[in-house]
Amino acid sequence: MARFKKITIIGVGLIGGSIGLAVRKRRLAREVVGVFRRESTLKKALKCNAVDKATIFIEGGVKGADLIIVASPVHSIPKIVKTAAKYAKEGAIITDAGSTKAWIVGSVEKSLRKGRIHFVGSHPMAGSEHAGVEYARADLFEKAPCIVTKTAATDRTSLNRVIKFWSSLGAIVKVMSPAAHDRSVSLISHLPHIVAFGLAGSVPLKELQYAAEGFKDTTRVASSDPELWADIFLTNRREILKAGRFFEEYYKGILKAISKGDHSKTVNFLKRAKSKRDALTYGKESV
Amino acid sequence: MARFKKITIIGVGLIGGSIGLAVRKRRLAREVVGVFRRESTLKKALKCNAVDKATIFIEGGVKGADLIIVASPVHSIPKIVKTAAKYAKEGAIITDAGSTKAWIVGSVEKSLRKGRIHFVGSHPMAGSEHAGVEYARADLFEKAPCIVTKTAATDRTSLNRVIKFWSSLGAIVKVMSPAAHDRSVSLISHLPHIVAFGLAGSVPLKELQYAAEGFKDTTRVASSDPELWADIFLTNRREILKAGRFFEEYYKGILKAISKGDHSKTVNFLKRAKSKRDALTYGKESV
């Protein structure tokens, strides 16, 4: 169990709010402080007990905290980490919850003076198509993968504390480099989102009335926040374009087999895809 | 309420079994007979009370039925309809539950002698990634779209009885031509399935461990039966290839905006997609 005196969460939306709820439920900190950009969100977060205390000032919010978690939109994270580091006490650990890592970790490591404050990149892979603290849940991270990044500059003690922290929230933690993280999420998260946006965006409006469960599931994440996801996509461009080529090759292979009327080749493509998808549900490759 | 003396279901899997359960629950027929290809499925169907009586012989199964529903895989439907028509009583109505319509309805209309037996094409748009009568549910068709096809050869009285039949099961029935049906489902069902198969198939196995809810939802239908879907895809080739071009244009538009680092263009693509997807959940276009 990772225990802290004071945990400060900067950006208390779905993810930040869920961290607050989970920390408070599991009593992992004596005090949980939320730092907000808007008064309206601050009030909502207090109403759903996501944090003990709330402020709109980073300076006061991070004062004396031993763990600071930046859960704001990706593009804002490096700047916020820099500001938080300025006012944090010596030896404080700062982590984040951003969905891309190479850009964030790289920017932060360039800007942070080494030694006084320790930064460790994190990406809890939980969430939903809903944004906002009103959707926060204390169990959001239970059994969810959480990637924690390690670089040559990462302080080993802080790394272990961050790993323990996410494990305490129920997450299954994996440690990898920021580059390996960005490659994984481009394949498993970013590209699937782009494909879902592509499907939802290209369907003529009048056809929507015939949409059944298959379409709804396949496009569910296209209801996600456009600003938030544009941010994520734009900070992981190279890997996303690579992941796109993987997908396109398989997708076009299926279409080609169909257009040729090749039954066994079509079945073969679908079987290979099904065996991977079934592995996710049933825990092993089933074909 | 549409009432029948005897309803015969040929092919009692998820769809056929759910029809049986729903008809029996709502007492829409005095007798529900199931026709099976395999003894093992026959026993399973009787065990879950999907039908009153079961047989492996079409000839006896359809004898005296006033409604015959063919719920077998797409490629088998025209032949089965032809055989069923041969043994059905004069004036019997035959419908199906196939996921493509132009090929099925076209084939059937060519083979059926006009007047004695009436065929009306149907496509109840319900189901799941699971196949088999053990997943059948009496409420499967409630609020699900069901498309019933109308052509120059369609008998109007039979068309109305088939419409009433699906409505009685709780479905929201729409009447359209087989060609219009095939276009709609290519966009709203077939292509989303191909995209899901493409995503699941192209992800390297070792990355699957990081899959969160987004990936799971987006690829859920890739667990569907490969034979069944190859069948569907191959009987709707032209429309699927057209739907593919719609999707690819939007998808590539997003990727291009991302690769150029164009934030506002990326957001704009995502917003338009989100507004359509939100319309599905909240009942209107929300942007």
C-alpha cells in the first residue's frame, strides 16, 4: 500500500476525479487537494466528494504535497508540471495521466531541474466516452492497465512509489519506455478511436435509424471529447500513422477477398481476427 | 397482433431460437415447429423451449404451416425456401431472417411459382457476436429495427401479415426495396463489421494485454461467426465496396489532418463524427 500525506490532483475531470474518489475510499492519503481551472468544475467535484479541498491556484494547491498528479488535457501537461514543480516541496513526486508519453515525458525532462523534484510519466488506461467529474468512479482503475514510463532520467525510488500508487488503486501496472508506450497505445487505443470516428462520421445521417448494437459498439468511442482526442492524436502522430498502415493492410485484405468473391480467403481473414478478439474475452487465443 | 395456427422455423440458432421463444411467450401461434440440420442443435433447442416440436425433415416440418421463417445462413436461404415452398400448403407465407436481401429475394422470386406460396423478405437487425440457440432470448427483437422488403412481385396481404408479425415481437418495422436494404446495412452493419475485423486482426498479439474498454467495444463484433459473416459480405459485395469508400474518405481525412498537425481541422472531423454518434444515444444530432 502506498501512503501519502498530501496528494494534489491538477485537473479533476473523469480521470482526476476517479483518482480522488479512489484515493479517498482507500485512505491512501491524509488529504486530497484538487486544483481546478474553473469554479464550476470545482463545485461539482466537491459535491461528488472527489477531493477534500479545492482551489483554483496551483501554487497553494501543490504546497507540501508529496504526490502531485497532473490529469489535465495532454497539451497542457508539460507546462503545468513545470509550474507545479516550481512550488512543490523538495523531493515531491509528480506524475501525470496523459494518453501520450514521449512528447510529455520528453518536454518535462527538458524543463525540470534534476534532483529537486521527481517526475514519472503515467497513463492509466481507463475512462469512457464521457468526460467530466460527474462520471468519476472510485473503481475506474480496478483491473485496468496502467503504463508507467521509465527513462534514463527516471528516479528509481519515485518510479517504485508511482507503481505502488497505481497498484493500490487496483490497476495492473506495466513499466515501459515512453516510445514503447506510444507505439502500444497507437495500436490499441488511438487508431481504434480514429476508426470509430471515421465510421460514425461517414455514415449518412438518414441511415442512423437502422443502427443496431453492432454499429453502436463499434462507434461508441466516437462520442468522446473531440478537443481531448485531437490533442492525443496530434502528440502521437508518427506512431498513429504507422498503426494506420497495419490496420489498412488487414482491412484492405478483407475487402479484396470479398471483391474477388473468395470465400475461403475471406473466412480466413475473419477467423484470424476473431481468434485475437476472443483472446481478449476468454484469456487465450482460441483458434 | 398477428396470430397463426402453425409457425415453422427453419434453422434454429440465435435468431431462429429467439423468434421461437418470442412467439411462444406472446402466444402468437398455436404451435411452433423447428426444423434442424443437426440432432445436437435440435436437443439444445427443445431444452431451452425455443420450439414446441422439432424435426430434421423440412417436408414434415412445414406441412400445414401458415408462416414459415427461414433463419439459416444467408447462402442456404434461397434453396431452403424453394424446398419449403414445395411442401407448404397453398397460401402459406414464407419469410426469412437473412442479413442481405437483393440476392436472396432475387433468387427466390426467380424460383417460386407465383401465386401458390407468398415470399416476403425480412431482416430483423438484432443479434450479438454470439451464435447458437443457447443465446436465444424472447426479447431479442424488442425495439430492434426490422426491415421487410417489398418488390413488384410481393403479395400485399402477405407483406402486411409479415409486418404485423415482426411488430408483434416488438420490432420497429421499415419497408424498403431489397436494394435499398442492402445499401443501408452495408453502411450501418457490414462495413462496421469489416472494420472491427480489420482492427482486431491487425493488432500485434503482444499489444492485446493493453487493450482497454475502447478497443474492446470497437472490436466486439470481430468475435462474430466467420462463416456466417463471410456469407453476408459475399452476397453484398457491391454495396460494401461503396460503403468502404465512404468510410475511407473520412478516415483518411482525419489521418491527413493529424499528419499535418492541423488541430482545428482534426477537431472539426471529430466533432462531426461525435454529433452523429451522439444522435444515436440521445436521439438527435447534438452539434
